[in-house]
Amino acid sequence: MSIKKRVILSISLIFLLFVGCSSHSNYFTPFISDKIDLSKNRADIIIHDFITIIKAYYPPANSVFQIEQTNTLFAKKIESELRKRGYGLGAIYGKNIKRIPLAWKITPLNKKMIRVSYHIGEVSISRIYKDDKRKYQPFSSFSAVGLDSKQFANLDFSISQDIVTTQNQDSVSSLAKVVANSLKIRSKPTKKSKEIAILKKGKMVSYVEIITNQDGEDWVKLEGGGYMKASYLKF
């Protein structure tokens, strides 16, 4: 084989290797269609259903989820709910630690219905939800590949069995970083409420939940009391 052909063959093999790695990575890339509105509390039941499945199959003591950062409200809520229940996120290593790729795909079926699909490692889960009174409600049963079907059939998805993001609760706190030059802590989740303190850029804050106020703005409830606007924090 000539040197020129060897070089071409080597380049082709490298190209195929990167394409293969890229394709695998894209399989675990979160995606939400721009046509879908998941603001305010519209995704509470969707997230509740997801957490119910996670609790049933993945022990928090040794489960660490790998999520590609998208900085969307939906991602922030899912990450917050996982942390509250003791699950690890990101670069955590250790003996018996299971690192699990996690992503979701949320696409519209029509003006009222959406399909929510999750990839959890080698597991695929999907369900259809319908917009009912400005909140997405289950419209179909789950389809699940890679999970014990008998155990899955016995899962209880009733809201009373869990607490969704917007409800008040004592929970494990999470950390966020101030990215604005300065950010005010307020007594209530609104710009017009009383100012408690001001934090400079780079400061870390401990929060217990992310909520959405009546104006559709996302705020974090701080562990020590007070609220900060979520759009000026890095999670």
C-alpha cells in the first residue's frame, strides 16, 4: 500500500472514530422543542413521574447522573429534585459508584399533546401528556424498555406519594453561584419585595428549591431565608 493511501486510510479511521463518539454523545443530549411551554408549574407532574421511576430503580447512595448542561428551567428542576433525594450529579467518583448518562427529549404531537422520553443509561422511557388547564397531565401509560415490567406496573404515580418542586418542604440544599455583578436577596420572590442583602459576583448560595412566581419569573428559595432571581445564578 502506498504512503498516500495509508495516510488517507488513517484520516478516514480517525474521522469515523470521532463520528461514532459524537453520535453516542448526541444520544444523551437533552432536547426540548421551542414550541413547548414548560414555564411556571406546567411540568410539575412530568417531573414527579420521572422522580417516581428514579426512586424505584436507582439507589441514591451510589447513583450519579451525568446530564449535559442546557441551563433550562426543566433541567434545573430535575437536578434540584435529584439532589433533594441524595443523588449525585456530574463528576463524582468512588467505590461502587454507578455513573448513569441521563437525557430527555420533549416534542409536540399537536397543539395540546407532547411526548416526553427519557434515556437513562440503557433504559428508554416514554409517555404522552396533554395540556389541561395550563398544566400537563398524563394522557397515556408509560412505555419502558430495559426495566423490570412487573415492578414498573406496580409503581404508584399518585401525587400524594411524592412532593413536586413547587411545594414547600424540608429538603437537602443545593448550591448556586452568583454570576451578576451584584444580586439582591429579597424577602419574597418578587422584585418589589423588601431587600435583605446584596451578594457580589462569584459568591455561592445554598438553596432548597426553585419556584416560579405569578409573573412567570424563576426564583430560588435560600436555605437561610430569602429569595434570589434564578436567571442571575449559575447552577
